[in-house]
Amino acid sequence: MENLLIFDLDNTIYESATINKTIIKKMLSDFEEVATFYFGKDTAHQIIAALKQDSFDVALKKFNIEEKIRQEFAEKFRKRNLQMEIKPFSDFEVVKTLKEKKILVSEGFKELQEAKIRSLNLENLFSETYISNTLFQSRPSKKHIFDLILKRRQITPQHVFVIGDKSESELKAGRELGMRTVQVKKLNQENSIYAEFVISDFRELLNMLKS
């Protein structure tokens, strides 16, 4: 059976700190405008402060933001059609040469993640892309998405490699499902207890996939 590769996005394929801060400011500005219309300036400022500290789903839950308002913000941000000056890690080029099927599984604000994918020119590299949208509380976990992939593809976990940087996210989820887990350490992260393999260069995947 052929192996399947599941990749995380942020700090796995590229360094998230390289995103221009103006992009984030525009995103927060859009949300503040929508929030001000519905809640007034003072509450809008509080919501933006929370968004700077937590993920969207956690921050918006604190203020009981209705789905209609979340959708309005998403549409407003989508219309910007932003392009970011971000690039994959240089050694990621080797991934494009691998014959194995590749799937991208990411979590974050959907419209922002899609803008990153466009800017990194990744649309045609992955056979499937899943984004757990942090704008909504009912979003699926990565473990749920991984399990869905297993069932849809009728593939055994031992033939799936989960490749990412976050210990408590994709690596833990992959390990709990019996998948092979590969931690990408580009930014001095601590070694994950859930990682079967630890790499600092994507070229290390070549030998790993042959074994």
C-alpha cells in the first residue's frame, strides 16, 4: 500500500512570523468595523484585544458572537483577496518531488489560511485541503479530520505520515490514531513526545519514506 503524507501549514511549510503585520492589522480592522456596528466601540475594542490573545473560536465565544456576524466578517475579509509575500522553507522543494499523495490539514481563520495557501503557490501540490476554521466553535478537530481521511481513503494508519511542528495538535492526534508522526523542527521547538521521527530538513523524508 502506498504511503500518504499529511502536512500541517504554519511553521511547518513556512515560518508564520514572516507574515507582514499589515495583513493582520487589516484583518483585525475588518473585524473591528463589523463589531463596532453591532456592539459599539468599547465592546469592539475588547473583542479585538481578546482576538490578539486567543484563537478566534475561543475569543468570540467569550462575547457570544453570533454566526451571522462571523459570516459577515469572513465575507468582508474575503473580498480583500490578499496576497502575502511569504515563501516556503527552501528545502520544502524536495516535497514537490515525492511521489506519495499529499494532503494539507490546517487550522485557523479559513479566509486567512486560504490566502496563505495562494501566496505560497500550494493549490496544486495537495490532492485535498482541509481547514478547521477557528472562526466557528463547531469546527472539527485535527483528530476528527485525520480519522475522516482514514475512512474515506480506506488506508491503514501505519501508511500515513503526519508531518507538522505542533506537539499538542497534529502530532498528538496522529499518534493517538496510530499514524506515523514526523515533527518538523525549524524554529527550536522542544522535541514532541508524540513524534516518532524528528527532522530539521525535508530532505530527511527521502530516506524515511524508503525504510
